[in-house]
Amino acid sequence: MDFFCISDSACSMAPQKKLQGLVAAIITPMTQDGNINLSVISQYVDYLINQQGVRNVFVNGTTGEGLSLSIQERKQLAEEWVTQGKEKLDHVIIHVGALSLPESKDLAKHAAQIGADGISVISPLFFKDVNKGELVAFFRDVASEAPDIPFYYYHIPPITGIKIRAEELLDSMKEQIPTFRGVKFSDRDLLDLGQCVQKSEQGRFVVMYGVDEQLLSALVMGATGAVGSTYNYLGKINNLMLEAFASGDFYTAQKYEFCIQDFLGFLISLGFGVPQIKAVMTLFSGIPMGPPRLPLSCASGDFIAKAKAKLESLKDCLSGSF
């Protein structure tokens, strides 16, 4: 196991495996009547491990419709993923961000109590006129409810609308949050990403990239790994790309990336959000992901037919064969 301390107070934490490689941003399976479907989580865990080679998960995030779920539903999902992932998954990270500070603190405390491997927090996204100090104070108060597990800042300005660069927050988070262990960086600003990597001080905290179709570029910039929705079903080919990059075979890594971009670029051109992600995951895995929660609506039959045809045309490529 890797163990590293950012400050003396952080050294009181139990040894932790270092988060790296691919992390699947988990989809929340739902029944046709719109309730969360816990019954398929065990199958979901085995699919990620055995079919995609992915052993880390990020629960209740954007892909998981976390902010569309009730607090009780979020707790139930967190409990099920921790239970089913025990001794199978390397990391079960629970997103505990909320608009309400008390609710976010409650979710953080719950995640720690059930044995999660870490928590992550998005910036509260309703009031956007906040400064850096106020934002870090929010994160600090949430992280304090889970003092024995890692805290990861979830940076996703395209969703939150809060334009404070991640790099601007790092020094304060390192100083004020003893459990700070890294950033889930879901933005296309590679300058900001690079400056975060520079501040990571040779890996003392991780920088995980969150724009799936640009992962290779982020690896070149020094990202430690990646958190994203497409690793639910494109984990295998992305792992091959990571292996090629790590061995210095940049030509092969680029070929894998171009194949991934061919597929994802096509889906994005059709309109690709949570409903479509759920439909594609069902196509790949055979596990019913069900509908999204309103105000989102199901992917259209036309989208599903086109996605299926594209998948068939790229079947060999996406399996890692050229």
C-alpha cells in the first residue's frame, strides 16, 4: 500500500491505497417506475472487474444523478456499493456534495461510518458569487465529518458555473484539510490541469482527469488517472491505452485514443448526456440501467439504434484489436 502525509495531522489517518488508473463514475440503476434498483449492483461490480478491468468507482456523482436523488437514496446506494465492493474493488469513493452544508456533512459522516474509501465534494452550485476562502471553508467543514478517510475535490465548472480555477484552491485545501488527497478535474482547461499537477509535489496528491475523450492529453500533462462515465463500458480499451502510454508506446496509445474518440465523438454529435449514457451502458453490459429521473427523459429509439450500429462497426477496435 502507498501511504503519504501532507501534514503531521494527516499522518493520523490509516494507510490508504493510492487512487490511480481508471475510476468508473457510476450510473444509478433505476426501475421503470423511477426507484433506485439496488438488486443489480452486485452484477454491476462483477461486470466492471471482469469485463472492463476497472476496480475503482465514484458513486452518486453527476453520472449517477446524485443531486437528483434524496439523501436517503444516496445513503442506500453508498451502502450497497461499499457492501458489494468489499474485498473486490480497490476504492469506493462516495460523492457527498450537496447545496446544503448540513446535508453534505451528514453524507460525509455516513460515508465514513459505512467504510467508504474516500469522499468527494462538488462546489455548491446555486449561489455562484463565492470567493476562494468561502469555498474552501465549505469543503473543510464537510471533510471534518470524515476525518479518517481521504477527501477529493470535485472540480467541474461546466456544471457548477463557479469559475474559480482548481489551481487557485490547492494551497488552501492542503493547509486547511488534513485529509485532502486530490482533485477530480472535470474541465478542458489543460493549463489549469498542468498547474495542478505541478502543485501535486511529485504525487503527494492525485490529479484525476474527468473529460474522458481527452484522457491521453491529460496523461501527457501528468494526470495520475481518470474518473469518468465511459469507463463503465470502455474500461478495457482505456486500460490498454494507459498500459501503452506507461510503456512509452505513444503510437499505440494514440491509436487506442483515436478509436475511443471515434465512438464518443459520434455519440456526442447525437446529443450525449445521462439518459444516453444509461442506454449505452445497457447495450454494452446487458444490465438494465433503467430510465433517468425527471426532468431528464429516456434516450430515443433513434439514438439507441444509431449507437448500436456504431458500436457494431467499431467492435474490433473497441475490443483492442486493430
